[in-house]
Amino acid sequence: MMGASSTATRSLSSSTKPSVCGIFRSNSLVRLNCSSFNANQCCLFPLRRPGVSLYQASPDPIAHPAVQEQHELHSFLQILPCDLRDNLLNEPKRSQLLEVILDLGRLPEARYLDELGGQYLGSTMVSQKELEYTQNAVGDFGEDNRAGIEGTLHRISAIRSRKGMIVGLTCRFGRAVNGQIDMVYDLLQYGKSILFVGRPGVGKTTVIREIACVLSDEFRKRVVIVDTSNEIGGDGNIPHAAIGGARRIQVPELSLQYKVMIEAVENHMPEVIIVDEIGTKAEAHACRSIAERGVMLIGTAHGIQLDNIIKNPALSDLIGGVETVTLGDAEAKDRNCRKSTLERRALPTFDFVVEMRERNYWVTHQTQKSVDLLLRGKAPQVEIRKRDKKSKVVIERSTSYEACDT
């Protein structure tokens, strides 16, 4: 446990927030461990050699990642009571900070990346005044009970009582992480739509944020982000530098996301649309409409495996939809199945589905082939993308889906 404050009431002082500067990305080659590849051999997803990144160092010295991280941390600490700031500043693991939990009548808690459980930040229970202080420092919450800190990627989510009073806060530390895109860099070169599926906290938003930056700055595409809760481009009217040259459209209400998606295509002529947390049938239909207009889609959805999307009535349209068909006697015999069976209804909206099982362990599907085989009770061939002990990306191709880690 961290050192606790000796006083019963924490200091609620505040200081001026710093400005947030641009992000730096080195001018380096995206590295893939292709020792197992032979370019002349047949491959499930043929790889092209990644090009050199066009990112250049910002002339502003504050744009260095280490300095940027300090600015992000300082902005985050300003919304917390003073003694919690001190405890976090003295914490050696602060660079791995994931979130701070403030629940009324409970001890404040910090959680860190790749670590089970949390760590108490003091021995004094969180008071209503402290929650109000953080609430006032953050500002108004949207209808989704989320708020942000202008110019940063931090997200603060509220838990309310039945009477609407805030009784808990989840203060998520948002950071722009570079380097994850090399797991799928080769797929981006095909210009095909990609859906990332994973549980909360596995890094889906982080990945599509970097994809937005690379597609706009390196591939020189017209990229528009539909940013429902300002998680991709950060809070405030000026988007965070981590999205590069991509444009960002904010969504006034969660229920209007599907309308804003269509508006983005009709008004701004994007080559790429990026949308986070697709979760309703209306949003799935909007995705299909966008794909049919020839626009590349990059999206995320909650789930663990492709099968979760197939069985989700609201999202199954993303992989082509599922319907029950009746086969003739001869065809049922040839397939060795019952006459009444499930089949894909249409072409998938997304050409590739990437299951983000863990931060460094992804399973890649060619959607059409995988869905058809899964509906017939067979295991498709997939690619496993992971990092070795030296953090280089290794792609295991033509792997049976049954052999993937669960």
C-alpha cells in the first residue's frame, strides 16, 4: 500500500493545466519477422514489404515521447486530490498507470497495465467533496456518463446513484502508444475494411488511433474519424496530435452515431472511415451502407472471437448476416448436414476480422471464408500474429483455428 495521508481530509488544491504538444514517431521501418515467409509461396494473406514511415520528428522539443508522457500525466493528476497526486508521482510504476478508481466510502485505488487487481493510494475513504472536486475539474459529463480532459486522451466515467448523484469515478489514463500497427501493417496496404474484436481494455482504440495516423500521414488517404466519446481524438475541439492528419467528427449523442457515420461519407468525401465500438443494428447497417459506397472501414466491436459477432443479432450484419436455409436432399447429403442449416446472407461488410485475444496475440480471419466454415461446423485457416521475446512481430500462417490459444 502506498503511504497514506495523515489527515482525515485531503487537500483539493489545483494548478494550471499544461498545454499538450504533438506526438513523435521515429522515421523507422516497420519491422516484421519474415524469416518464416517465402514471397513466392502461396500464403493465406500475402505480405508486402512495409514502406518507410513518413513521420518526422517535430521541431518542438516537448514533442518527444518521454516529455509528452509527463505532460499527459501532469494533466491527469490535476483532477485528483493533492495527496493522491503525490502518491502517484512517487510510484515507480506510474508509467504503466491504467486508471484510478474513486468510489464513495471506499479507499482510492490505482490499477496498472498487465497487473491483476489494484493498489490502494491511501488509507482515507473517498468523500463526496472529493468526488465533487474531480467532477468540477473535469466538467460536464455526456449522456453516456463520460467526460474528458481537453487536449488529452484521458477518459473519466461516472457511476451515479438512482437519484443521479455521482458516487463513483473511473479515471482512465489515455496514452498514445506507437508500434502496435506493425501487427497489421501488411493488411492496410490492400485498402480493405478491417474489424477489430476484443474485450474491453485489450487496446482496440489504441490500435485504430494509430491506424488513423498512418493512413492519413503515410498512406496519404483522406481519413475521417467518427468519434463518439472523444476516445480516439481526445477531448476538446482540437483533436489530439496522435491521430495525425486525420479529420475528426464528434458525435453529440451516442444514439446519433449511425447518422454521423453516413453524414461523414456524404459531406466530406473520405477514403477511410474509422469508428469505435460499433454496438447497434443501426450502426451495423450504416457500416454496410458505407462499405457499399467503396469506402474503407476500420472499426471495433466488443467480443472475444469471431463467433461472438456471428451470434450477435445486432452485429451479425458486419460479417454478412446469418439466415436459416433449407437444403435439398442431395445437397444435404453432399454436405453431410441437416436440411435446415445456417448460411451467410450477404458479402461481409469487413474483409478482415482481427481477434485481439491479448495485446500481443492476435488472430486474423479472412471474413468470408472463416464465417462460411464456422457456420458449417468446420475450423477455418487463420493467421496468428504475435510478438516474440525481442518484440518482433511473428506471423504464423495457415494455422487451424482450433490450434489458437483460448
